[in-house]
Amino acid sequence: MSMLHTVNKSPFEKDSMNSCLRLSADGSSILLIEDGVFAAQEGTVVSDSVKEAMKSKKVYALQEDINARGVQGKVMDGIELVDYAGFVKLVTEHDKVQSWV
Amino acid sequence: MSVTKKFLYVNRRAPYGTIYAWESLEVVLIGAAFEQDVALAFVDDGVYQLAKGQDTKGIGMKNFSPTYSALGDYDINKIYVEKESLEARGLTLEDLQHLVWEDEDEDWAEKDSIQVVTSAELADLMEQQDVVLSF
């Protein structure tokens, strides 16, 4: 069992995503929700750091929050999109959840 | 006699995650009734407010993005989007809604409302305002 990290702040506005990437262990999972989903976008100033993290961590993003913000179709390869049921499933599959609020 | 002032609304937050974007739009529409010289700037995550294709069904919140297309009818036709903010987010003008207004001095010709401006240009625009409201 590993940890699930959730990030709900925009990576362009707050440092939460960077802190999460720095302080999450290899093999852990990161779920992007709310304004955190902007980190899932291709071609941004943070895309490279997210791609680097994806070499050792699994990154998910909540489809509903992606759709609300109009960035469907801009999600980078390798990020798995989940719905609310998938969010719950991730929580049950990990032994702890850390929210980078 | 009323004096017309130049108002600039500066929008820096993404929609939905916080209430800022929605509140700004409400204030802009209320302000429009006072016949002031109104302009809107979208910088930082504020550029996402104008993103095309917003679909909020899944999050149970009102999609207020169609309201931006009504701004032209309120004589709000100066909408500045910072180029550097778009670029940092991998976005272009094509990713934003196409907002237009009708120019009554030119037989109601349809014109673009959005102008992409550089940081330096936006800094100058801010200097020219009488009132700047931040959201």
C-alpha cells in the first residue's frame, strides 16, 4: 500500500504542486482535482516537472474538473483521468491520503 | 453632472476553484449600468475564465462562461488578455471564446473584443485608469 496525494491548487498560483512533487515518495499516487488539474495540461511551464514526476509516480486527474475548466483535449499523455467514483476507489486503494491544500 | 471614469477590472483567478471570477463578472455587469468607461484585463490564471468549451455538469456548478459573450451588449468591448499568461499555460487566442461587439458608428459592424497584449502594454494600460478593481 502506498500514499495518495491530492492537489487542488493551481500550479501557477500556489506552490502546493511543487511541494507535493518534492515530498511524495516514489511509487505513490497523485490525484489532481479542482484548480490542481491545470498541472495535467500539456505545454505549460510546469509540464516538464510533472512529466519528470511521472517516471516514478502515478498521476491522475479528475475528469469533471478538467471539463469544467475547458482544458479537455489538452491533458498530457500518461495521466489517467478518473471520475468521482474513481476518486473514491483511489482513496480505498491507498492506505493514507495527504491533501496538499 | 456625472463624470465618466476609466475603470479596469483585473481578473487573476481561474473559474470555479474560487468565487473570484464569478464575483468579478457580477460586479462588471452591475458597473456597466453606470455608463462608465469599462475595460477588463485577464492575467495569470484569469485567462482560464475565457476558455472555450467549459462544461460544468460534472461538478454541479453553474457554467457562467456564456455570460462573457453578452459583455459586448453592455458596451464592454475592451477585453485585454496578457500574452505572457497565455504562453505560460500553453494557451493561444484560439483556446478562448470569440467575443465580439457591434460598432454603431460603423453600421453595427462586428468587431473583436479581445486584444492580446504584452505585459509592458498592460502595465501602460493600468497606468491610464482612474480606478482599478482586482479580483
